[in-house]
Amino acid sequence: MLRCIISACLAAGLLTACSPSGEGGADAGFASTNITGANYATGFSLTDHTGAPRSLADYKGKVVTLFFGYTQCPDVCPTNLLGMVEVLRQLGPDADKVQVLFITVDPERDTQALLAQYVPAFDARFVGLYGDIPTTQAVAKDFKVFYQKQGDTKGTAYTVDHSTGTYVFDPQGRLRLYVKHGEKPELIVADLKRLIAGK
């Protein structure tokens, strides 16, 4: 858990440092870290929990929130997903203009069937995504996401330390924001409304 917190802090610091000059944080009107213009997190080619191939382009026209986690995560992942449930509730009709994505960093255990049971249990509109091990590694690298098995790494009872922030893309598919774990739903709602409005 400590590693999760440390990695989240490091990731937030790195992402803040990568923000283009004059586009960071409060001066752009966002509560979250503004990473508009960043040259990473360019997309993905994965499979969703229904077995359909998916890419970021499939969700063009919607604001996309993207979180990396795993189904057996004891606290951070369910907390994040429950937070997004509340975000959509507060958005009201605008919730239909947002797509919540969950990419597993544990493809060895998180099968399509397990993702199909886990992710929509929070909200039927949420989509779980997975790839094989090399694909997962490549996507995580592109998104600057850290993850590492801990504990019983030779068996199946391991845990996975991982980055805990959420990426946000605007309706044109451009990377815009990095939301720290534990951010208040009302602040996320305000940021998403700005992106929906074309800000």
C-alpha cells in the first residue's frame, strides 16, 4: 500500500513537471493537473469485457476517464470506481457524455469473464479492458503507469502495487488531465463539465 502511495505521488509530480508552460492546474481553470499537450498516453489497442476489440478512438465524442488497476485490488481500485459512480451521479444527464474505462494490470488473473463480472457491477456503463502480458506492459509504459507484483509472485495469491491516478481525455481524444487518487467527486465533476463544454 505504501508503494502505491509513493508511486502515485511520484507520478503526480512527474506529470506536473511535464505540463506545458502556462497550461498547468489552477490558471487553466481545472482542479486536476492539466497535462494538455503531453506526448505520451497516445492510445491503446485492447479487448473489452464483452470480447470486442477497443481503442481510444472508439470513444471519440465523449470525455474518457481511464484508470489502471486490477480486480483483486483491496482498496484503491474499488474506491476509484465508487468515486466515478458518484461523479456520474452528480453529472446527471451529462453522464451520457462520459466513458469510464478500467484497464487491468493483472492480465494473468483478470480474464474477460472476471472483468465482465467486476467492472459493470459498479456501473453498467463502465468498461473493463485487458490485453496479454506484452500488450499490457506496452500500454502501461506509454501511459507512464507503474505496476509490480508483490507477495506470492510465483503463485496466484499476489497483490499488485500500481499507479493510482486517472487520465482524462476530451471528446476529441486529446489527453487533458491527470486526476490524483482520492480527489473529491465534485471537483472531478467540475473538470469534466468544462471538457464537455469544449474548454
